[in-house]
Amino acid sequence: MKRIDKVNYYLDIAETCLKRATCIRRVWGAVIVKNDEIISTGYNGAPRGRKNCTDLGYCTREKFNIPRGERYELCRSVHAEQNAIISASRKDIIGSSLYMVGIDSTTGKYVQNAMPCAMCKRVIINSGIEKIYIRDTKTKYREVLVSEFIENDESLDGILGY
């Protein structure tokens, strides 16, 4: 058996985390790693105690045909990366890497050209995470430096979506 590389190892763990997600539209899993140690994990779902979209049987954003990357204030879910950040201490996250995997619930395929939403980018910047690895296929991924979110601030241009 061929040994997988470390990035795909952590992305596989993030992909396992997304199996707990409760979004009808897209399911996400996230893992925060520092010094080759898992700090925390997360998946997208409604805040504790509130009904999930899977319980309600609908997604508000889907119901109103809201395009990908827009109007996340209408989303019931706390995003996977936010849940992973909430579950860890900032002092442990500073300088870490975030591994993310998203799957479209309808097609079962990886979310293409995935990036954290604008709200998550702000949380990621303030958390101290340094790099993000995002899965594109079962073995291919992209590496994104969080410093790029600061240098290329699309919120100044009013760009929606991703």
C-alpha cells in the first residue's frame, strides 16, 4: 500500500468530519493542525440547540436561489472552519494550518474553486491561522496563505461570491 502525503492525510480527516455536517446544500469538514498535531475539528451545522436544515428539510439559501458565496447571513449553519476555530484556544491556533473539504450534497462531488466565505475569512485572519489547504480532488489540493486575504481585500471592491 502506498503511503499518502501529510496534506492528504489531514484532508482525509477533514473529509471524515464533513460526514457529521447537517447542511442540505454543501457539507464541509475542517481540521486545524499545528506542529503535526490536530488542534481541533469542525463541520457545518446549526448552532447547538437549534434545528438543522436536515431537521427542517430545507435550506433557506437554496429556497431563495441565493448564489454560492452570497448572503451567508441567511445560512442557518456555523461554518466548519468557524466551528474548528471556536473549539480551540487562539494561542494554540497561531501559526497553524487549516485543512478544508467541501462536498456538494446534490452531486456528491467536491466543491470546485472552494474558498472560505467573506465572514470566515475575517475569522480566519483574526484566529492567527497561517495557511489553508483546500481539497479539489481526492488527491489534489490548493494551498492558500491567509496573508493573501489581507493583501487582496475583496470587500473593498464589493466583490460577491467566490
